[in-house]
Amino acid sequence: MLKLGVNIDHVATIREARYRGRGFGEPDPVAAALLCEAAGAHGITAHLREDRRHIQDRDVWALREKIKTRLNLEMANAPEIIDIAQKLKPDIVCVVPERRLEVTTEGGLDVVAAEKSLTETRKKMNDAGIEVSLFIAPDEKQIAASARTGSQFIELHTGKFAEDFLSNSRREEAQTSKYEISPSLLTSAATDYEPELQRLIAGSQQAHALGLKVNAGHGLNYENLPVLFRVPHLVELNIGHSLVSRAVFAGLDNAVREMLSLMQSYHATPAAAR
Ligand code: PXP
């Protein structure tokens, strides 16, 4: 069964917009995490960024204490955060690249360039009983390097797929719209999601063959998931923004339940191989 890890960073982003630096405030990401678990989520993901722009140290400690499912700590490969992870002992860490000017995690890790240091971090985490995942683009060299670090998981970056899917939907909408159409939308057929989807499929197959477990995340939502389901071997999806957005209208509980119900139609192996 495909698992859902709920990324609760966006709940903390709303809190920090009003209560930055106060040590308290609403909405509480830990209370949100407990609600997600009660709705059936299989794990909670939180990114303790070096700049602490959303999730704070107190949040990760409270999550560690209170949640009953798996805690996935997203983190940069940086000494301060590695140190915290060793003490916190999340079930798994997902190493992500961090650039201070980005709105959210934008690109995948360059594992080829940082193979030695990521291997050291992987060892430190595994020695502390923590599994390791590397957040990477579906690139052959990055996947091969990820396997060489000895990591247990990769998380395939689905951001480009999500963007291409969006361009595709907007083009289709524009073509059937009776309103004025932006010419750039009509000529953007090259942004169709199929090439990136093929890269994700090939990447997942390669990783699976190398013994890596495969997660995916970034930009996934209720519309693009059924298409993403063509990617085989997925173990867990990490989803945040679309769940929190849906929660504004439907409540977090319903948002999580709807996503889980959608995820039931996923098959990790293609129909022909079943
Ligand atoms: N996975 C990783 C590694 C991420 O950095 C993020 C974004 O914080 C997500 C998943 C979730 O992305 P989204 O909020 O777009 O669902």
C-alpha cells in the first residue's frame, strides 16, 4: 500500500506569518500532525531549515514526543542540523538542498558532487538508528551516486512534473476558453508532462534495481496524482501544500482522507507484471 507522509511545514508558515519569534501561536503544526495521523496518514514530515523560517526546534521535539507514526525530518547536509538529528532520532531523515532565497525546496541534491560527505552523513544517521533518504531529480547519475552512499531511500523530486502538468492543464483550459487566450499558452505544448513522467518512471526502475526504496514528493496534488501513479515501485509520497490548501475549505481531516482514498488505486508494479 502506498503510504502518505504529510508535510506540515506550511502549517508552521501560517503561524510564523503572525507569531514569528514568540515561541507560541496558531495554527500549531503539532496539533495538525496529530489530526493527520488520526485521519490515517502514515507519517509526518517536517523540515527544520537552517533559517528556521517555518518549523522551529520546539516543534520537532514536540513531534518526536507526540506522534505515533513515523517522523521524517527533512534537513540540509549541515553540521548543526546533523547534530540535532542525532539527538532527536527521527525515524528517517530526508537530506535536501537548501538555498536561503528559495520559497521552498527547489532543486534536487547534487549527490554526485557531495558523495563523500553524504556517505559520512548517511553513516552517522544509520549509526544512530535513523534511516536515510536523499531528495534527488530523476537523473541516472544522481540515482547511481545515491546507491553508492548506502542510503536506504531516495525521494524523487516531482516538482518539474507538477509544473509541466500545470502548464498542460492551463493550455487545455485556454484552448476551450471563450475568453482571450495568451498566445504563449497555446504554443506551450512542449511543457507537456510526459517527458518528465518518463524520467520519473525510468528513475524509479533504476533505483529499485539498485536496491533503493523510492519515495516521491513536491508539488503533488489531487489532480496530478492519478498521472503520477504510472511511476512504479513507490513506497511513500510526501505531500504538504495541496493538503493544507484543501484544508482551508474542507478541513485537514477531510483533506487527508480524500488524498488517502485517491492513493488506494496505486499499484507499485505495472498491470502486466501483476
Ligand atoms: N518533499 C520534499 C523533500 C520537500 O522539500 C517538500 C516541500 O517542502 C515536499 C516533499 C512537499 O512538497 P509540497 O508542499 O509541494 O507538497
